[in-house]
Amino acid sequence: MSVIFGPSGLGGVKEAVSNLEEYSKLGIKACEIAFTYGIYIKEDKDIRAIRETAEKLGIKLSIHAQYWINLNSAEKSKIEASKKRILDCLKIGEKLGCHCVVIHPGYYGKISKEESYTNIKKAILELQEEIKKNNWKVRLCVETMG
């Protein structure tokens, strides 16, 4: 197994294909699409063009989901909204041919570490069921907050 490095950021939709071509010229073989402030690649034609270019150039794509995700919120509505954001990223990630969608799962707030772990694990298992149900190949990857 080899380690590949790439930037976090593909640029805007209009620059995405040309940025991938530039990355390829530099020998870059990975790119994380930053949906950290919202999903900005929405049109099927754009998704198709980005995927085809990345595949042609041998660039592995991943997505970083929005920062405003909290699977450990005391408010159920915030957990459900977070799960929807993650599922939206997974759906687009599958269409883009991404190998993973990276999330920061949440934070403690006033909830104990043990209960936080239980809450987040439960939500992630529910998300994994959706991935299986939809027969998606994209993986959900959890990253600690820095």
C-alpha cells in the first residue's frame, strides 16, 4: 500500500477540471473536495466531468463534509440535520467516484465522553446502514477535530 498526498480544495466548479489537470502535471494523485462550508458541486454534468477527468488522470478524490456537523448534539433535530448533510455528501461522493467522505463527528459539549462515544457510534452505524442499503462504495471516514 502506498501513501498519496494531495491538496484539500478543488476550487470552484468552473475551475475544477482545469485544476485537476494542473494537479496531474505536478504529479499530484489525490484531491479532497472541500464541502466544509456547503456542497457546491450539484449539477450532474459537472459531477460527470469532474469524475471523468479525475479517473482519466488517475487522481483519487475524497470529500470533506461540512464543519457544522454534530452527531452528539443534545438536540435531536441537529443530529438529524447533521446526518442529512453527511448523506448528501455520501450521495455526491458516490457519483463523483470518491473513495471516502471525511467528517468531524461532533464534540462533547456538556455530554460525558462515554455518552458522546455511544451517541456518535449509534449515528455512524445508522449512516453505515444507509451506505449498505444504497449499495454505495464510498466510505465514511471519521477525523478528529484539530
